[in-house]
Amino acid sequence: MKYLIKDLSKMTGVKGFTIRKWQERYSIFNPQMASNGYWYYTQDDYVILGKIVKMIESGERISNIAAIGRDNLLKLKNDKQYSANERELLKYLSEGNLVAIEKYLESEFSKTSFRKFIRDTIETIIILAGRGWQDGLISVADESSFTRWMFGYLRNKCAIFESSEKPVWLVAVFPGDPHELGALMHYAMISSFGIRAKFVGSIPTEHLLRELHKSDYKAVSISMTLAQQMNKIDKLKANIEKKSKVRKISFGGRGFKLSKYGICRDK
């Protein structure tokens, strides 16, 4: 997968000019210029940037991190901050043992309420998979396989709340953001309160507006994993207010927090 510098900024919270400065000074990334004149970064560049962020947060200097070298950073595995239970779950993920993962989830599900299960167990294991990938404990393929499986598992758990009545709450992902699990978790929480909701995931803006216009929705939740420029968020909100009767419009997720605090400023 290839990323523009603005994509890396959205995913990590590191400003674009900082990424460029690190590349110019330390040559730690390996961007390639395409025929359109844009520089594209690789999946490995994203992994390295994620490791740099964590090491800086732990007190390391960027110069010392860069001295480790690109290849060694890619090989670097950090499992010091994981509990024995987390290591076991990551071992299942690296082996592709989703049967064991499901057994673990079902055991936790039987011990608690639906909402606590979503808020604590599901959210925790999703975050764990992302951490494990960034720390080199599971591969991109492992993380992707788990994410797809988890989507199906969670969708099936939500089936008990399905209703033939018209929904009043729409749950979607910010257009262009491919990450749907956060939105699906939000949908699960809303549905568990008996609110008639509909999950549409990541769809283009025109289809989102069309869906809101055709039905009597009272509210819409927009989930974000990638940060967006605030003017894009404001524009989408204005479009929803103009082309539908919805007045309760909520934005949430990691991406919204990054946007709100001005971390994503690159165009």
C-alpha cells in the first residue's frame, strides 16, 4: 500500500513538515516519486514512523532512533509493555488461530453485559491488534485477517437488535476513511439502548446525503479513524444540515480528536 505524506500525517498525528524534516536529515524513510510528481511512502515507512512516535514518547531522541537504521527499526520488536494475556492473544493472531480468539471472546461475553463487552473486551482487543502490528509482533496480513473476521463477528452480535421498523439514527464513517470497526462498535452501543439504528459504514458523501434525505432520521454519527482538516468536517456537517432534516450530528473517534486539536494541518 502507498501513502501520500498527508496520509501518514492523518494516521500518526505527526505533522507533514516534521516527516519531511526527518527524511531530509536522516533518510529514514524510502518515498518514491510517481509519474504525477507526488512522493509516495510505503507500508514499511508507516510502520517505521509508528515506532519512531512510540520511542519519542518514551523519551528517546530522534537522532538516536535514526541511528538504529531503517532495516533494524523494521526488525525491532517491542513486547516489553504487554501482559502475559496480551502476548497469548497476539500469538493466536500471528498463528491465524481465530477459533481461539472466538473462544476467548465468548468466554468474556458470558461474564458481563453487552455494552461492557463492547466497551472493554472488543475495544481492547482491536487496539491490541493495532499495537501488536506496529510493534512488529504480528504481520500486516495477520492484522488485516483479524480485522475482517472481527467485523463479521461483531455484526453477528448486533443481529439481536435488528428491527423491521424504520431507523432513526444513522451510523457512518467519514467519507474516504476505510476503517469501519469503530463505527460498528458505536452502532452496537446505540442499538443496545433500544434505539433503531442503521449502519452504512464508509460510503461516498453523495450516497450518505441521499440516505439521510430519503428517511426520517433524527441523528447521524460519523466515525473517524484518520484525521481530517476541520474545514472538511465543517463542510460535511453543513451539507447534512442543508440536505436533510437531521439536526443531531456527531463526529467521533481517534481521527476526530486529532483533527480537533489541530494535529492534521497538511493539505
